Amino acid sequence: MQMLPEWVESNTVRVGRDYGSYLDERKAGGARRYFTSKSHALHFLKSVAPTKLVDGAWLYGLLHRWDDARFGELIRIYLEELGEGLPDKNHVLIYKKLLAAHGCDQWTTLSDAHFAQGAIQLSLAHLASDFLPEVIGFNLGYEQLPLHLLISAYELNELGIDPYYFTLHVTVDNASSGHARKALQGLFDALPQVTDREAFYRRVMNGCKLNMLGAGTLSVIEGFDLREELLTIFSAKCCFGSQMHSDYCRVGGRTVNEWLSDPAQLPDFLENLERAGWIKRHENPENSRFWKLIHGEHADMFGVFNAYERQVIYDWIAGDFADAGKQRQISFRSRQRLLSTLGQGVGPARQNNGAVRGVLREHYSCRGHPSEETNDFNVELRMLEEQLAKLSSRTEAMNMLSGMMSPIAHHTPSGLMATRIFTRLFSNT
């Protein structure tokens, strides 16, 4: 137990050293270590969504301990995962926005292994009273900076994908003043003073090991196969497209409807599209008639494939053309700087009831409040204000607010408002 601070520091040093070696490799002309193409990177974003969309959830069950100083650091971590109620800092909202921007929000059909980590985190969230040491241990392990976070952020940016979700975690998880340090302090603060500390610590270590279950970053990355993903996409379209095509167009002597009537025929269908010149592999996809059918505002098949699916098709057609570096890439940050230069950028007890009302008044006067967005939000948030105003103590207010900050609700307008008020009241405790 006494070696934990050294363990945290040595992990940080090791990750920094390994990341430096990675950067040296890239500067020397080495290939990307993780993502072979943009579609590979997007597939990764989609595959880890079940975990990222419950970010921080394991600490939710500690909110009811808001008046116990031993859990202050751990609760602060949870509040920061929630962006302290600010939409552009809430980790789940940031990730949902990233998925939506690239058509990656259809992830519910992933395998059970992809949901294991999220299920563990939600279980810890709702069983924190029974598994407190495991919650603390899981948090300790999760908040240590991993090498894959740094490399993922670098390569996502390189492929034109906003890396902010990942770079944010690099900064907030730092071992000096961030979550890695707070997680360690949270453990020391919560250690029992009377009961068996060693037994408690063994359970902490078991909780830490829970981080290793389910599909992880590296296994998800290594499991990507571009052609298999292409066939999966086409197979999903078969039930919708097998009766939607006119019979005048034949490929390999068969109509498109006939080809799509059986997903098992898709590999042969793609080969025939190549043979007939509809697809020209290993060339600029703009040279392929099939690509022009699905891409562009006036394309005949506009809207059939979403952004993610089009990227998979594009990368498969490009093949060696992309691998040879003939496609010009512009990083996400370079594009943002260019847009900014062009002027198009966008910047990222009853006696205590008076304190509750004071925070409410100050909060509702803030600019950029979510209630300004729609009338529906106005009504919901006004109802929250009215309910809080009826409460007789800070304890009642904190209990009500914490109920609205669950993993399923904290990123909603009312959940964000509740988080902002809870954060202010917690800071004044």
C-alpha cells in the first residue's frame, strides 16, 4: 500500500517515455501504430461507445456521501466527469457529439464483450454501498494514464477526427493534480481506521483488476477487418434494398435485387461490380461509378449510407491508393486553424435553504443556460427550480439533485442543471 504513490509516478514516467519513442518513430517516417485508415478509427470509436457513454458512472453511488469529507476527492472526480454541469465539458455529451458527427451512433448490435466494461461500471454505480472498496479500486486503476490514450488522440487528429475527448482525459487524468492523484488520495482518505485495513485493501486491488475485463482498446483495434466490415454494412442493407432496384440494370447477368436477395452472395456481387467497372479498386474512389452513386448531394443513392458507412466503402475502394499516401490528409487541428483563419471557426437544514436559493438565483442568471435553447427545456428546468425551492434543507436538496445525476440522466438538460447546482452547493459544504 505504501508503494502506491511510487506506482502512480512510475506509470506516468513509463507512459511518457513510451510515447516519446512513438513520436520518434512517426517523425522518422513510421506508419500509424493503431489505425490503418479513417474507417478503422471510426470503427474503434463506435466499438468503445458502450463504455465511453457511461464515463465516470462507477462513482455515482458515492454522491449520497457528499457530507463525508473522506469521499470528497472521489466525488470531485465524478463531478468533473460530468463537466460540473457544463454541456461542452460533460464527457458523455462530448462523446455523443463525436459519434453523431461521423455516423457512428449505431452501436447497439455490438457483441456482449463490448458491453462488459459498461455493465461493470453501471453495476458499481448502483451497488457502491456493498462494494465500496471495489469502486475505489476500479477508480484507481481507471484513472491512471494509459499509453493508448495518447496514441489514439495523436492518430485521430491525424485522420481528421476531433481528438478532444481523448486529449481531455490526458489532461484531467494527470498524476500531478488530476484524477490519477485524486484517485490515490481518495483511497487513502477512505481507508478504515478500526476494521481490517488489509482486507479492505485486498478488495481495492480486486476492484482495480475489473478494468481488465471485456473488450479493451487494443483488442478492439486489432479486431478490425475492413472487408468484413464492408460486408457487414452491405448485409444490413439487403433486407431494405433487395426490392428497391429496377431490373434494367444487370451486373454479372443478374439484377441488383437478385444479388441482394441473399447476403451470402455479397462477396460475389462485389467482385462482379469490380469486373464490370463499377468499382475501381486501388484508385481514387472518385473514379468509381459506384462511389458517385452514393456520394454527393445529387447522388442517385444519396442517404442510403451514413457517414461511417461511406467512409468504410471509400477506404475499401481506395485500398493501395490510400496506403501509398496518394490521398492528401489534413489533420483535425489544421482544418480548425484554417477555418478560423477564414473566419468560420467556432470556439470550443431550513437555515441552509437560503444558500440553496442563492445558488439557484445566481445559476439562472448565467448566460448560455440550457433553458435558453427550447421552450420544452424551459418548462422542465423551471419545474426543477420550483421543486428545490420547496425543500427545507441542504440535505434534502443534495439528495434530490444527486438522483438527477445518475449515469442515464446527468447529460440531459435537467441533469446538467442539477449537476451545476450540486457542484456549487458541494463546494460550499
